[in-house]
Amino acid sequence: MAARVIVDPPGEGGGRRVRADGTTLGTAYSPHDLAVFLERAGMEGLDELDVAMSPLVEWHGGGPEVWPATD
């Protein structure tokens, strides 16, 4: 069974903490970052669209379209 992934709301620095089954994987600043974290956690073959649509990813404080502004 695949891990349950939680993407927290953007923090003060703009990134979103990513956790899988309670373990923090890192802070994502884009869907690409999230896909990389999940690949490292063993969920291979996911791209940015996959993570946005996956039922395994639980989005808190906004969905996959909510990311910090970049300058």
C-alpha cells in the first residue's frame, strides 16, 4: 500500500511541508519539488500532473495550484 501524503498550507517562507505517513519529506516550493520528494520516498514514476491528481495526496490550505509567488 502506498503512503498517505499530506501537503501543508504554505508557511511563512512560502514553502509547503510534505509528509508521508507522518515522516517529513521536506518543504516543496512547486509541484516538481513534491514529485521529487515522493520519488525519493519510493513512489516512482509520478510527475507534476500525477501528484496534483493523485488520491494519495491530501492538500491542506489550498490545492495543487497554491504555491508561493516567485520573483
